[in-house]
Amino acid sequence: MATALHTTVEAQACCAPLVAAPISAPDADALARTLKALADPTRLRLLSLVAAHDGGEACVCDLTDPVGLSQPTVSHHLKVLVDAGLLTRDKRGVWAYYAVVPGALDSVAAVLDTQLRR
């Protein structure tokens, strides 16, 4: 999924703020995927838990109890966040570890920024 991750982050980084110029169809698709991933309360909590975890990464085994969901359900939500370019996944043995993609949230915020920088 490295290609999809790179494409999503690249699309977010290229986009001017929505108020600066009309967004292209491909950029709108990429941004919509990211916003859909963020629009779920569980995924927002998971993103926050990963970002706030010691070392900036968390094992899926550390995320099930805080959200009160089964490991397969948490893994599904984490996959959506990875596919949206917000998290990275590193498989170690039987567990997967997740970290926030540096700059991914800043890219989303920049696209949604209503202030034109001069």
C-alpha cells in the first residue's frame, strides 16, 4: 500500500486551500477519502491514541481496550486510516504497529485553511 499512501499524501500536499482555487476532481477524491476516514469517531480516537502514545507509535494490542472494540474491528479502522494516508503500519511478529504519517494532518489542515497566505 506504499503507493496508495504516497499518492494520498502527495495529493493533499499539492492542493491549495479550497478558497484559493477550485479543487480538481482527483484532488477532491483524495481529500474526500481522507475526510471520510476522519469522520468516524472511533477512527478519530484511534488517530489521537496513536499520536499520543509513547514513542509516537502504538501496537494494535494497545488500542483495543481504550476504544472498547475487538481486535479485528480496531484493525479494520486502522486499515482505513492507513489507506487514507494518515497512519503507517509496521508488522512485527504477530502484531502491527501504527504511527501518524508526519505532516499528513498538516496537509489536511492546509487544504481546509480559509486564510490565504501572502
